[in-house]
Amino acid sequence: MKSQKIVKDSLADEVFYRLKGRILSGEWKVGEKIPSEQVISQMYGVSRLTARIAIERLNTLRICETRVGEGTYVQPFDFSAYIAEIDDLMLTDEGIIDDVNAYRTAIELCACEQIIRQKCAVDLDELEAYCVKMESLGVPIPVDFNDSDVVKRMEEYISLDYGFHALICSLSGNRLLTYSYQMAKSPIIQYLRLILKKRVKEYAQNHPTAEVTMFERLYDETLDQPLHRAIMVGLREKNYAVIQRIHRQLHNYAKKLSDIND
């Protein structure tokens, strides 16, 4: 049997874990300055180089920030900023976009259910603001996808669409739902971009006499109100069945569109 050596953590790793532990325990709070390289090297009996490597690792993970001439300070952890540094790696699998539709349906329904189950009323005013902005966006027919104004309007809508559902995850009170949605931001944005373009094309073909297409009316013309407003009203009325029906319809419709070749 081939031997497998047990690799011990380096001294820099040990120092890093101890520094991180003191931050997580609240000993060093957000905004506070941590000890200098020299002090840390004396605290743990290591070289200043080892202390510097440990501090640089804290900086890399955005746990701390070193300011030239001032020292190193504990930072509020921004998960989305951290994910932004690595999200391109998530897209190396060409098939991942095909999974986004099912992922969104599952995670968003879970978030909606948790909001509805909360005993205290959830403030939905910010969701309302998203609805108002999205309901104002559309493009003229025929559509020129190379037109800078069309591209701008579509990208604005996509950003609002993502923000609306990310806010629902946040309102659920479940941080894991919020973090996981942030982790999937890039594939979700790419998927929204793909589906919106296909839907606009389909609408323009089916309504040749129309002068404009409003994005909020694209996905389900049977709804008696705009798409995201219908979801918000479902949350306000604590009507999970309505929300579930809308998401299932969107899931099936988006799947149909994703199978259509441009």
C-alpha cells in the first residue's frame, strides 16, 4: 500500500487560524486595528515574515484590510464581494446554465415559504420599489438588439430581476439562502439574459403589430397583474399556492425557451 504522509499546517497557517479565531470570537471587532506584524511575531514566537503571510491571508479573504502607514483593520465580511472574485470559476462547466432554471425555482420557493411562515409581518416596500421600476421597462418593436438603448434597458431589467429575487432570499431571514443565491449570481444573470432575449424575440414574432413590449408582461399573459407584482402580492397575502403556481409556470416556460435555438 502506498504510504500517505500527514502534512502539517505551516506556521503561517497556524498563526492565520489563531488570528481569525480571535476575530470570530469578537475579541477584535469590525473597525478595530489588530496588532502589527512585529507584535504578532512576538505573540506567537514566529518570524515577521510568517506573521506577514498570515495577515496577507486575512486580507485576501477580505476579513481584514491593511492600510499603508496605518496598520491592519478588521473588515465587515462582504460575502458577495468575495464571491465576485471566484464566480467565473463556477462557469467553467458548460452545462451549468441548464441547471439554473431548476435551482432558481427551488431556492426561491423555499425563501417565499419561509417569509410566509414568519410570525411578524415582513416589510415588502422594497419589493414594491423593484416592481415599479421593472414595470416601466420595455423596448420598441421591431427590436434591434444591437441598439445601445435596447441593450441598456434589457440589462437594467435583468439587474432588477436578480435584485428582486435576491431580496426575497434576504427577507426569508435564512442567511444560507442569501449566500447561495449570491454564489449563483453570474450563472443566474447569464440565464436571465438568455431567456429575456428569446422571449422578446418570440413576443415580437407573435405580435407583429405591437409597438412596444413591456418586459413584465412577457412571461405569463394570463396573469391579471405584472409578473413580479403578482409574486409580491402573493407574499403579502401569504398565499403560497399562488406563488408556487407562478414559479412552476415560469420554470416550464423558461425550460421551453431554453430548448429553442436562436
